[in-house]
Amino acid sequence: MENTLIQQESDDINYHLHPYTNARKHQEQGPLVIVKGDGVYVEDIHGKKYLEAMAGLWSVALGFSEKRLVEAAMRQFEILPFYHQFTHKTHDVAAQFAKRLIDIAPVPMSKVFFTNSGSEANDTVIKLVWYRSNALGLPDKKKIISRLKGYHGVTVASASLTGLPGNHRGFDLPIDRILHTACPHYWRDAQEGESEEQFSTRMAQELENLIQKEGPETIAAFIAEPVMGAGGVIVPPATYWEKIQAVLEKHDILFIADEVICGFGRTGKMFASETFGLKPDVLVLSKQISSSYQPLSAILLNEKMFNPIADESNKLGVLGHGFTAGGHPVAVAVGIENLTIIQERNLVAHAATVGAHMLKRLHELGNHPLVGEVRGIGLIAGVELVIDKSRKTALEVPGQLGTMVIKELQDLGVISRNIGDTLAFCPPLIITVEQVDEMVNKFKQALDIVHEKVTG
Ligand code: PMP
């Protein structure tokens, strides 16, 4: 393969260490080098086109060629290419975007803190929760509960929140004071004859038991994605959220909704907190906030969070936290334009409609011998593959089936992602019904090819 590689491919192998990649295998197989984007499609260095069924990393809401975002960035570069928000300073776009975000928040929120990535945002939230407990004179109220299979980032603290072994193994994580409760995957984990409602009651009871075991007065916050993304696209079962929220309220535990994937229309409403009736104290946003054209994340805090933090900063003299590039003016300018476009073009309603079509088409594959469960909401879906439908098992090596399908699908011109044996679909919000059909038809073809390989 080596001598057929073009320069960028061999440069990549020789000089580039990749995130979420097997570094040794990469040296053998080399990279997929993407060089261009157009709508929901991207093109590789050999001129092959792919439908990007993951919107990059669950994030490119407006597709890969939205000129207005480029123009918004260019305008801001010309006017003010950098300024910060430290020491009582700001720039006009940050103030403007903060107000726009508070205006559209699904529950009353008070202030916005800008950061650059989902991980940084969640790290910041942990610090602000601890700071708040100190402000309230509750130094022992510091533990934060997250969920197994939840994904909240990769920095030392946010990776600790993440409930996936791959983010802890080899890194000496998680850190202390982070706890994990069960993942609500009804299809896989329900007991014989248990209804969704009964399963949700059991999930809430497990949370209650964990809180009692640790001591309710030591638990500061609970963090969750309304729909789990990177853990396998897990949609909560009926009554799950109302029961979980009742437990949190009972013990005065803060609720942090990580809407890094769900926010800005993904579930068919502007925020998944609306879709599921959530009342978070903190809302974490990133990815679709700027369609990922620029790195940007935002934390929305309610009064219950803001007031003690403000008092503590007054007592200590300063809130000793912030990132040089947090709320970078170019990123924020892109964020403002991105939101304007989502609103002007009714892309949230579009995501709901085209998402319903995507789910209908995926559910039609339910009879395929390799399909175990189809799950999703709005324009995000997961299809869990199995070999044995009744036992819900895949191949002996977990993830092997998923990897085989993803490879065939890529050859057919669709980029998706396998989370173990679950195939994720999370295309740009601008995708059309015809493009959804192209995506699902090719997925079916890939399933047929792999089925032939594993049974033939
Ligand atoms: N939270 C959620 C729900 C995410 O999906 C992600 C990224 N996939 C993150 C946080 C971390 O974001 P980042 O990769 O920007 O640090």
C-alpha cells in the first residue's frame, strides 16, 4: 500500500497522532483524507464523495458549505479578530449571543459562560458546582453523579464523568467524587415482562439507592445527556425523566443537561429539554451551536447557580476561571449567524419531519436478520446489530459486526459510525427526504453484503 499512497496520506501516517484511533493500525491502513464539503456530502482526496451521515461529529447542522457562516466569520475577522472576556471586558458579539441564548433557553436561565469545547464546558461546570457548594458553606456537597455509557468529554474531569471504559482505561480515571448510575437501555437491560414504566421506576430506584449509600448531603449534581449519543444513541424509556427528576428534586441535587449533541434541533425541538420536559439548572451546549465551523461551547446557568457563584467571587475577589479563547469573537459571530439561519429556515421543524421519515425508513429494516433494535428521536438514530435476534448477541468479538457494516457502508459512499455493534445516524439538519432515502438504501445494501459474508 505504501508506494501507492499520495503525499498527504503518508505525511499523515508519519507525522500525525489521531484522537480515537488505533495508532499502530493507522500506520498500516492510513487515513481517509477529506478535502472538500458540499451540503451533506464530503469528498476525499481521491475524488470519492460520501454522504456524511454523522454530520462530522454529530455537529455540522447546516452542512459543509454554508456560505453565510463563512461570511459571518470573515466579517468578524475584519472587524475584531480577537478579544477576550476577562476582567470586566467583553465584545459586542458575546454580549449579543448571550442574550440570544438566554432568550431561547428551554427553562428560565440567568447567565451564559462561553468555552471552546464540550469537554471544557463540562469541566467548567464541575468547577462551578464545587465553587457553588463552597459558597453555600456546604464543603462536603461535591459528588457528581453521571451515568454508565454517558459521554461528557475527555479532559481529566469530564472524562471522569464519561461512563465509558475506553475513556478511563489506561488514563488512571475516573477521579474521586464522580459516581456512575445505570444506563437506561430498555431493550437490552429490561427484565422479563418489565414494562418501560417499570424499568424507569427501577432506574430511579437505583439512583435513589446510590444517593442513600453515599449520603444525600454529599451529592451536589447529576449530569446527563437527554438522549445518550456516543454511548450508543440511547433514547430514554417512558417516564424515565420524570422519575429521575423527582429523585433529584427530593434531595436538592442540581440537574445538568448536557445538550452538546441534542441542542439546536437535533431531537425535533430546539432543545431536548423541551422534548422530554426537563428542568435543568445548567444547560451545556456545543457542536451545533456553530455547526462546528468554529470551536465554541456555552454553559447556561440559572439563578440558583449564578447567585452563590456571584457572591463567592465577590468574597474571593474574582471568579478564578476562564479560557483565553473562550467565546472567541469569530466563533460567536458564527454562532449567531448559525442560530439565525436555523430560525429563519425553520430547521428545527424540518429536523422533526425529515427525522420522522428517517426513523420510519430505519424501522422498515427491523425485519432484516442483522437488525436487533432501531431507536431514535428527531434526526438521531441508532441501529443495534445482532446475529442472534432472540439472544440479542452479535459476533464473538464485540463491535466486529458494526465495524464490518461501517466499512461496507463507507465503500458505498456513506460515512456513519459504529459504537460497538450500534450504527449511529445523525446527519446534518439540512438533509432532504431523498438524501435520507439514499442513506438508508445504502445502509440496507451494506447489511445485505455483511449478512452474506457472515452466513454465506
Ligand atoms: N458532551 C457530549 C454529549 C458530547 O457528545 C461530547 C462530544 N461528542 C462532549 C460533551 C465533548 O465535546 P468535545 O469533544 O467538544 O470536547
